[in-house]
Amino acid sequence: MVVEPGELTLSIGESTRLSYKLLPEGVTSTAVKWATSDSTIVSVTNKGYIEALDYGTANIIVSCGQFSDTCVVTIKTYYEN
């Protein structure tokens, strides 16, 4: 399983959708689960939509059976470039 993108930087209040590919070929399970390592920094829905809530870094984990991958999400303040 591969989540895309693998890294992402957002500003507080921004949102986007992550995508994934099931690897290796032949994976039959489609029960995909999304999770965040810190729900105070970034939220995630069961469809992979994420929203930047507060400054910091958190991981978004997508899993399917024994396979998983992580997107590292960094949330910057409005004033950072």
C-alpha cells in the first residue's frame, strides 16, 4: 500500500484529499482505514480528506489488512513561508 503524497505541508484551515494505491498486486481486501496520529493537529475522514487544525506535525496512516503507509503532514502558521 502506498499513500500519495508521502509528505505534505498545509496552512491552518486548509484541506485536501490523500489517495492510495493497493500494493502488492493481487490484494483483495478493500477495507481501507484512515487514522491520524494527532487529531488536534490534523483530522482525517474515512475517505482520506484531511484538514489542518493547528500548528505542528502529525502522521496520517492508511491501512488495509496487514499493509499500511504514512503521510507526514506539517501544518504551518499563516505567517510562515
